[in-house]
Amino acid sequence: MSNHQSYQGQTIEAVVQTIDDGLERLPTYMDLYFRWERQQWKVQDLDFTVDKAQWLAEMPDLMRQSRMAGYNGFYAGEIAVTDTLTPYIAAMPRLDQRVFLTTQVADEARHVVFFDRWFREVLGKDAAVVGDQMAKASEFMGSYYNFIFYKLLPEVADGLRRHPNDMNLLVEGVTLYMILIEGAMALAGQQRMLQLYKQMDIFPGFQEGFTDVARDESRHVLFGVRFLYDMVQSDNKYAYRIVDFINPLLPGLYDFGRPSPEFIPGMLKTGQDLDWTPKFYASALRRKLRAIGIQASIPEPTPTPIPAELQAMLAAN
């Protein structure tokens, strides 16, 4: 049995539990490296035959639009983090930290290849070069997404490239990359998407590969928490740096997690919590800050407003 087959069947809930367990007892950098060695998988082993048939079957336009928005967001995000990670390696002060981050570069590249296969073989969006499907992604992403992935992330990476000894900037970069993006934004989307697909019994190849992606990112998140914990232990000034970096990003983060107005009626009809994603962000950030050793208040998101005409319709029913 291959390594990849031996990991089949692990759920996104188990991946989230791995992170939660790691927050209670932080692994070392080499623990995470050896975990990477044990948890290898191959994009080429995934079977998308059923997935393609299910994608080509009829589905409501709104559902297809919603799914494409999720795929685009993750694919473009994987490209952005792959392109911006390498300056972090040179900036890390310790060899064991640099060793682990080399594994993360390989992980991020594999995630890009996973989505490239999905787009080519299932969605029918072929491209001459890996990633070309997302060449104009910023044109159809929201303003907060573009700010995080196409402005802030490249700015931090460029700063680290020019000033690899700037520990304040490195702390902010790890907070952005591993805590906010991977530990809150991506993890919420992964959990929501995978739970829904499992419930609907669709896209088995995607479920398997995307769970592998989430498992990879659980290591990255725990690395980020461990690094920031060590930095705060070395000098408490970094705790203030982390909190001051996160706080201005929270209002936009919560708004980013709210459903678009066109999806609200369907979500209410099926009993879904409109604020599940913003509340997940807040909870995820709180848990990680506590593990880092920071006692900071992360406010609850305000409820998603329901349009007046929809409120009237609901009241009438």
C-alpha cells in the first residue's frame, strides 16, 4: 500500500483536531519536518473520473457560480503564497526553521499543481502553463482578497527579500501568512467546502486531494504558531507587534467571510448560519493567539444584515 493510500479516509475534522491538539502542545520544528516526511501524497494519484461526470451534470447556475468562486479563490491564493514564501526562508534565524520552510515551498507548489489538474481535467479550463488560468484573477476577486493576496503579501515578501534581518517584519509576515491566511481564511473554506461535499456525496477525488492540502497546511499553521510563540518568549514586544498587525485587518476579514446577497435566501432556506465563517475566523484567531502566549481580545463579528425585502418575505412565510 502506498503512503498516499494509507492516508485515505482522514477527514477535515481530523485535520482541524490535529491543529487544536498542536496548539495545546506545540511541536518542534523538526517534529513538523518529520511529520512532512510521513505525510507525502501525489497529485498524479488522484482519480477525477467521477468528479468530472458530476461537474458536467446539470446543476443550478447559482450553485455553479458559488463553487467556481471557491475554486478560483483557493487556486489564486495557492499561486500567491507559492510566489511569496521563499524570502521567509532566508529571513529565518535558525536552521531547523529554514529546513521546515523548504518543505512548505514544496507543499505550496504541489497545491498549485492540484488545482491546475482540477481546472484542466474537471472544469475544462485548460492552459498552456500551470497557473495561467489565474492570470487575471484580480479582476474578479473582491477588494479585500486583492489587498491581502496581491498587495500586502507581496509587499511583506519584498520587504523580507531586501531586509532579511528585520525580525519585526518577519513576525508580521508569519502572522499574515500562517495565522491569518492559512490558519483562518483557508481553514474556514476548507472545512466548509469539504463538509458540504461529504454530505452531498460529490467530488470524491477533490475531497481526497483537498483534505491532503488541508493536512499540509496544518503543519504550516503549527509552524507559524511555534515561531511566533518563540519570538514572544524571546521579547514581549513581538506580542504587541502581532496584535497591532491583526487588529486593522479584522473588519475587512469579517466582511470577506459574509455571504454575497444572492446566496443569503438559499442559506436561510436550508438553515445555514450566515455568520459561520466570520465566527470561525474569530475563534481560530483567538485559539492561535492563546497558544502563542498572547491574551488579546478578538471581537465577535456583527451579524450579517438581511436585506429588508428578504426580511419581509421571511415574515410573510
